[in-house]
Amino acid sequence: MMSKSNTALKAEIRRLAKEKNAVIMAHYYVNGEVQDIADFIGDSLALAQEAAKTDADIIVLCGVHFMGETAAILCPDKKVLVPDETATCSLAESCPADEFAAFVKAHPGHTVVSYVNTTAATKAVTDVVVTSSNARQIVEALPADTPIIFGPDQNLGNYINSLTGRNMLLWNGACHVHARFSVEKILALKSEHPAAKVLVHPECKGPVVKLADKVGSTAALLKFAIADEATEFIVATESGILHEMQKKAPQKTFIPAPPDDSTCGCNECEYMKLVTLEKLYRCLKDEQPVVTVDTEVATLAIKPIQRMLEMSARLGL
């Protein structure tokens, strides 16, 4: 099967999905050819919302492992598959559940707000989950005098603090892709493309965020790029989103912001890029790897996820 053309491989994937009543969901950061074959693509919030309402028997989550866990927690009656179970997340890994639980215990009386980029075990010691799409609105919806622990992304937490006037206690975690964008290199690009608008994900460091014409989740950046009158954009987030941006606005130019690490030279998440058409095919064919979450952990973790979905619906997000 590995030797087949991408066209034949895609046809076989679609045949298997139909035969098995499987829905293929993909994050904006995976390879473009995987995005193209998915039934649904979106950011973390949209993927969770879609998983919660699907009537498919099988969910294939093309993204990193915590996304598969979230789908499995929300859909205990469905089989959830991931094309590569080693596709982890540096941000989730920066917040070990036992260490975070000890941090929470050391600060009693705080409402615990955790970014969706966490393991199920970390979500299990959380009061409400958020994504970059809804973090500000959910934090603002909590009573003003509520002390809050926010984890694991310190950059996103600092950004939300700056917008809301809160003083949330932050866990010191970060996404390795977003943390390495460079102010100097973005400014150099801006000098070459003075009319370009700068799009920045809030997981980036504060000085990078300050350069932005638009700060937002992947979905928000995509929406802005499509609607705005500008024809050039410098994009400071994982470069997978450029695939959908170019599809939705083919007449515009999207320039990936470079990282500050010259030894890397990329702004890709190597874990997201582990998801390939070949792995997707084998995953559907063999119905492996299956994502499983410990029952006790899932029972605790579903509560903050459901609270996020309920609050998002109430807030119109």
C-alpha cells in the first residue's frame, strides 16, 4: 500500500471511512494532504465540539495525542483512533499531572483553569478546560474575585492576564514551536514586506505578541486572513495553518515567520507532522492504535471539558 499514489491512497482511505462509518477529524497543523482528506478540520475547540456531537462509530483524530484523549473522554461509546500514538505535545509534556496536582494542592482555594493542551490526567485535577479560542471569555466569565491557577502555557496565561486585568497564578509551561518565534526575524520580514499584517498565536512570547496586527487561535487567524483587506500576511504560528489559509484565500500571500533558532530553521511541530496518509490508511484498516483513558481519570476529566463546552455554548463561542 505504501507504493500506491496519493490519489489511490486517498480513495482507499475514503472507502474505508465509509465502510466503517468513521469520521476523520484533523487539526490545522497536520500535513496538508491529511487536512484535504478529512471530513472535518479545525482548532482544538472545534474538534472537541465536533467529537461531542458526531454519530460516527469510529473517530480518527489526526493531531496530537491529547486530542485523541479528549475525543475518547467525550465519546466513551465510540472507538477513537490516532494515526501515530507517539505524536505527543511539548506543551502537554511540560505539565506532568503529578507535579501539577501538587502545585494545585499547594495553592488551595484557586479555581483551576487548564489549557486543552494537557493530558487527561492533568485535566482530571482541573475545574474548567479552555482553548485559545475561548480562554479570555471563560476567564472573564468567572467571578472577578476568584483566584485562578492557569496552566500549562505561561505565554497564553500572561496574555489573558493582560487582557482581563486578572492576576492568575501561572504554571511555567510552553509550546516549543510558538516559544521560538523571533522578534528580530519578524521585524526583518516586516521591513521586506511593509504592507504585510502580522498574525500571532497567543502561545507566543509577549514581545512577539506585541508585534501583531491580530492575535488569536488558529481558527481566528484564519478567519481574519480571509476577511481582511490586506494581501500579505506574516504568520507566527505552526505553519500547517498556511495550507488552509492559501486554500481559502488563494489570491493572498502568507509568509511563515521564522524561528529564532538557526539550527532548526523551521516553524513546524514535528509531532503533528508524524501524521501521514500512510499512517492514516493503516490506522483505519487495522483500527489501531486505539486511544484509551483510565476510567477513573476519564470520569474526572470529562467534567472540566463539559464545563468548557457548556460555557462556550452559553457565551456563543
